[in-house]
Amino acid sequence: MAASGSFAAMKSVPYRLQFIAYVLAMMADNIEHVISYWVVFQKFHSPTLGGFAVLSHWLPFLLFSVVVGGLADRFDPRRIIQCGMLLFILASSGWGFFFITDTIQMWHAMLLLVIHGCAGVLWQTPNQLLLYDLVGPADLPSAVRLNAMARYLGILVGPAVGGIIMLTLGPSHGIIFNTLFYLPMLLWLFWAPVRDGSVAVRRYAVRGFADILLTIRAIGSQPVLTAMTSLAGLTSFMIGNAYHAQMPGFAGDLGHGDPGVSYSVLLAADAGGALLAGIALESWGRLKGTARTAIMLAMFWSVALLGFASVRIYPVAIVLLFCAGFFELSFNTMAQALVQLNAPSDIRGRVVGLYNMAGLGMRAFSGITVGVFGAAIGIHWSLGLSAAVLLAVLCLLYGRATRTA
């Protein structure tokens, strides 16, 4: 995979519009989390509901990513993304209604969390196919990196904007106001460029869960696709982003000043490293994407998190988290671009869906490897052991990729 030029995707006007709409929608997604989680916690004080929130967010990716990818192969991905935006708006409006009327019950919250999780599936996989349609294969690595930066921008800005909205409008009216941030993506997609129908013939019927096995068989003879899908699944299952939920505990153990401030700085370091990675890779534009390079970057990520789990010096922990964020964005975006570029054109949606099933859906189980085991042996040990095991498995995957290369 040849590296594209610096910020190459930004030369495309349609992509620039998509980038802006994507940042706003991602920001809205995180604003909804901030407001709804806070109100629900105040209402129910239920750890069980908090655990359900994590499962409802990631399990739809595990169950439906390939199915949605098949739909995106067969139908216009723009319309599928619009369905996702409508579900996001429905979820935020539903929260607002129950907050204003003060009638929310536990099952209401669970239903809205499921709707929100399904909206994410209808958005992410088709949006990745849309990037291919907007910029083509030459600038796809740039588009993938920039969209990953947009995701981290939304994660960074969303909580701050959500806090401001809660203070000014209150949680009830604020979460309804939040629906406006989904509208740019919803409306722009009516005028977004149509994919070139001559590029691929997408006539395969959508077979539901049978598509998962069919797609696994289809990529079985393609080493790059199998390696990158395995990489996504392994990193998500073993660690994923589960250490983010444990960050208050890490901040308290590091014992540096106010735990709340320490917690925020640690999260900001991880996100800041990811943003720098996107900027650096786009500015440099010379890193050639290969399966072995992606696996090696993931190994560096494992080492950084192993170091973070081991140290008790706050400044060193910040540096290690910054490095972890840098390597995470680097290997994830490289792997995603490799999958898209090497996927057979007639089943690209299914292949990308399978990759998302591994990379996003398997995060539902990282709460066990890091969170549940952390309750038993301590979060430092659980994250450190998970990172060490992941590093060992990635070494084997790297050796296999070297032999096939």
C-alpha cells in the first residue's frame, strides 16, 4: 500500500464536507453519552445499568457489522448512514422526553441504549465504504487517518461541549438540542457523490448471520485480510479501550494531586497521542502501509500499555499513554486501509463489516480481560498481563505475516 500525500484526502471537497459532518456527529454521540449517563446515574445508581451501557454499545457491532456491510454492498451506503443518524436523533429525543416528563424507568434506559448502539453500527461500516467512494483507493489511507482524527476530536470536544450544554440548557433540553449536531451528516448525504456503479457488481443477497461464515471463507486465501482482521480482533479482545473505564483507578493509584484532574490528564494524553499520530502521518506521508508494519505498531502499543500498567511515576505514565495513543491510531488506521484496499470489490462491505465485527464488536469482551480480572487481581496486573499476552500473540502473528510475505 503506497503512502498517499500529505492531507491528500482534504483536496476533495466532498471529503472535506464529510469530515466536518463526521466531527459534529461524533461530538453529538459523545455529548449524548455525557448527559444520559450522568442523569441515569443520578436516577438509578445502578452499576448493572452501567455494564449494560457498555455491552449495548459494542454488542451490536459484534452481531450486525457483517450484515450491515452486506446491506452496504447491495444498497446505497448513504441511505444506511442516514438511517443511523435518524436512530441517533430518536435516541436523544427519547432521553429528552423521559427527562422532561421525569418518567424514565430502567427498561426505557435500556431500550434507548440499544437504539444508540444499533445507530452506531448503521453509521460506521457504511461510512468507511463511503470514504472509498469519495476519494478512491489512492487517497484512502489519508481519508482513513483523517476520519480517525475526527473521531478523537469528537471524543475530546464532546464531553466539554456536553458539560457546557448541561450547564446552560439543563440535561433535559440540552440532550434534545444535541440532535441538531446530527443534521449536517443527515442532510449532506442527500447531495453526497454517488458511488461509481461500474467499479463493482454488488448483487449478492444478504444472508444475515450466514454472511459471517461466508466472508471468513472468502478472505481465507488472502493473507493481508486475514492478518488484519486477526489483528483487530486480538487487540480489541485483549485490551480494546477497556483501560479507559479503569482510568480513575489508575489516577488514584498514581497519587498525583487531585484524582479528578489526574484522570482527565491521563485520558487527554491518550487522545493527544492519537491526534499527533494522525497529524504526523499525514504531514510525513511516507510510511508505507503493510501488514507487518501494522502488526509491529500494535506490538509497540502493547509495550506502551505494559509500561503504563507497571510504572508508579505520574509523568512517565503520561508519556507512556501518549505513546499508546500514537501507536493505537497508527496501527488501526493502517489496518483499516489495508482491508479496504485488498477487499474484493463485490464484497467490500462484508469484508469491512467483518473487520469491524472483530475490531469493535470484540471490545465487549475486553471488559472481562481488563475489568473483571482487574477486580480480582488489581487493574495494574490485569492490564499488564493482558498487554503481555497480547504482545506474545502478536509476535506469532508477525512471524506468520513475515512467512507469507
